[in-house]
Amino acid sequence: MVVDTTYYELLQIKSDATSLEIKKAYRKQAIRLHPDKNPEDPQAAEKFQEVGQAYQVLSDEKLRERYDKYGKEQSIPSEGFEDPAEFFSMIFGGEAFKDWIGELSLLSELTKSAELNEEEGNKTQESSDKNLLSHKAHDKDDDEEHRKEKLEKFEEECRIKKIETRKELTDKLINKLSLFTETDMKDDVIDSFKSKINYEAESLKMESFGLEILHTVGQIYKLKSKIFLKNQTFFGWGGLWWSVKEKGGVVKDTFRTVSAALDAQKTMEEYSKMQQDNEYHAKKEEEEKRKAEEEVTKLEEELDNIKKQQKEKEEENNVDKKDGKEKEDENNGDKKDEKEKEPDKHTAEDLADMEKFLLAKVLAAAWNGSKFEIQGTVRSVCDAILDDKDVTIEKRIARARAMRLIGEVFSSVTRTEAEDEEARIFEELVAEASKKREKKKKPETESK
């Protein structure tokens, strides 16, 4: 019996709801009430905050227990409630998969490397400019050496961090597998183990790119376990064949990742060309407007002069018409020549469509890059577990069987049509929330 049901009512769940049901309910309500989806509702932010607070309490076992016993006032977190928008992006920003794939760092590492190259390149250029005055050519070599040292140091830090991450992931996966390997591994244990994994997968599938990540991890688990178990059979021929197949898959994945990146780059160049085309027309229109204004000014001055000299109006009008006609014909001729050379002018709708197309290409490239990193990490973890010579072959076979069971569950997870639509909207909100979060972080980083 709970003393207060307000939070449960906000999430539209029963007071005995499971943690998975609470999470699903919050996601559903957060999407429905998110301010970005309700710009005309002045109370949207307040409603969004309320469901966020409800989830912050009910998703924490200790806070939920205090809430059930004493009500809202006694269940406020000691550090206070998180900002609803910040909380939304933190909870659903990819953290849920951390125990399975670690923290994705490929894109951030590439960005950091590019920044170091650019930063040191600028310093080298400044130093080079000074060298022209001071004739100290050896300073340029020193700058280049310094740039290499910084890059090498950063790459070494990344390498060490990657090793540590994979060690942590290996230990975590071994603990997950132990729920199967440390038992008699009979049918009832298999069913119980798969049910537990399926329960977690049902939650993970609704995360941003959740279904894709589950399928990616699941396929690797199945393939790695199959290779290992086949290697334990007669001469290991089956394992050899699947190993060759795995290497072929790695080559395909590499090609797909590079192709997606090049495709995104090409689309970005096309979008940039469209913007440049419109800039050309904007400048041209501005120039034509300026010329027209000058022409008007000139005509006004001529009229003033005509009035001052008190010439006949009929002669003045004839002169104006004649001059105007000659100039119009001359301008039309210029326009005809320019039209053959000038780029197309694009409408706002064309640019908006291209922007959406570009976003899709960039997201595809980002996903392919992330998927490539995930595959490399998960493969390394599987190898560390299955090739561990400090463990008996029987134990490694048991681990391979458990890994195969997880792979089967992850690979078979699906979403309903309604869940697909919810996931699509959800991913858009997460992307927007994460973007806002990054913008807030940038000024803080720059000030430091």
C-alpha cells in the first residue's frame, strides 16, 4: 500500500510497476509532453518537468521506497531534481548500452585529432610568418616536431583508454555469462537466463539506435561463439570456414563505413553549392537594386536640372523615354548573356529538402562509423573471453554457449509498428536535446 500515487498517475502506471514498465512509461509520456512537440502549449514545460521528477524518484529504488512510505516531500533527491531537459538527454543519450559496448569515442577522437592538427597548423603558419622576418627557418621544424609529439601523446592516451575500456567490458560480460556458466546449465536454467536477457533487451531496443545496436552485438556474439565451438570439433575445419567469413564481413563493414562517409561528404558539397548559388543571386539582386537606386537618383537630378533650366516638358519626356528604352535594351542583353553562365536559383523548399537529405546522410555516416567502432570493441571482448588460456577449455565452452544464447536473444528482438514510430520520434528528441546540451557545454569549455 502506497501513501501517494501522484507519480504513478503521472506516468499512467500501477503502483507495483516493474522498473522496465516505469522506464517505458516515462519515455512515452516524455515524448507526448516534450516542449519541442508542444510549442503552442504554455504548460508543456511544466508537465514535462513533472513526469521527469516522477521518473527520477520511481527509477531509484531507495527514493521509490521512501515515496511509497512517506510521499513526495520525503522522496526529493538530496541534490535536488535534475533539469528536465538535461535529465532527458542524459538518461536516453546512449548510457544504457555502456555495459555492453562502452563509450563510443571514434568520432570525438577524430574531431580532437583534427583540432590538434588545425591548432598546430595555425601556430606553424604564424611561426613561418615570423621566420620570414627573423630568418629562423629551424623554428618551423620545431613546430612540426611539437605537433607530432602532441598527436602521438593523444593517440597513446586513446590507446590506453581503449585497452582499459575493453578490460572493463570483458569483466562485465563474464559476470553476465556467469549467470549461466556457474550453474548446471540445464533447460530450466537456459530458459531463465534467456528470459533475463530478453527483459534487458526489451528495454534497450527503445533506446536511440537501440534495435540496430542489439542486432549488431547479437550477430557478433553468435558468430564468435560459433567459430569457437566449431574449432573444438574434428580438426576445427568448421571454425576455420566461419573465421574466413568473419574476415570478409570486416572488409565489407570497412567499405560500407568509408562509402557512407564519402556519400555524406558529397551531399554536403552539393548542399554547400546550392547555398553558394543562392548567395550569387542574392549579391546580384543587391547589385541590381543598387544600380536601380543610382539610376533613380540620376533621373531625379536630371529632372531638377530640367526644371531649373525651364525646358519644355515634351522635349524632356521624349529624351527620358529614349534614354530609358536604350538602357532597358542594353540591360536585357546583359541579362541574356549572364543567364547562360549563371547558376540556378534554389527555392527555400529546395534548400529545406536538401538539408533533410543531408541530415539523413550524415546520420547514416555517423551510425556506420559508430557501428564499425562497436563491432571492433565487441569482437575484442569476445576474443579476450574465449581465448583466455588461464581458464579451462570446459569453462570457455560454457561461456561460448552463454554468449550464443545472448546473441540469439539480441538478434531476434523486434519492434512493433507503433514502437518504431515512437522510437523515430524519440531519436529526434534525443538528438535535439543532446545538441542543446553540447551548445551549453561549449561556452563553459571556451571560458576555461
